[in-house]
Amino acid sequence: MCSKKKEPLGNGFTINVSDIHRFNTDTIILADFAMPKKHENVIDIGTGCGTMPLIWCREEAGKHITAVDIQ
């Protein structure tokens, strides 16, 4: 059984993480590097726990954000 908890992302955004679905500093850096412009449509394929799209939503970046994962 894996433990689950919520991690704060700021501005009222939280993300559910577990032993299987988690993120690290690299995810935060990549989300900032790949930050979409306000008029862009973006897709995160293999999003895992969805950290990058949630960070983009928190920053109100991107016109439309889609996150896809097989799980």
C-alpha cells in the first residue's frame, strides 16, 4: 500500500503525490523553461501526476492545456 499526501504548488494549488506518482526540482525547472505563452495550446503527454500542467494553470499560461497519461 502506498502512502498519499498533498503537496502545495502555491496560489492555492495542491497536487496529490504518492510513492509511485511524485515530482522533484527538475519538474519545476522544466515547467518554467517550457512555460507556454498565453495564446498557445499545449499538451503534456506522459504527465505523471500532472505537476507541469498545474504549474502552468497556476501561472495562467497557455490558452488551452491538455494533460495525458496512460494511468
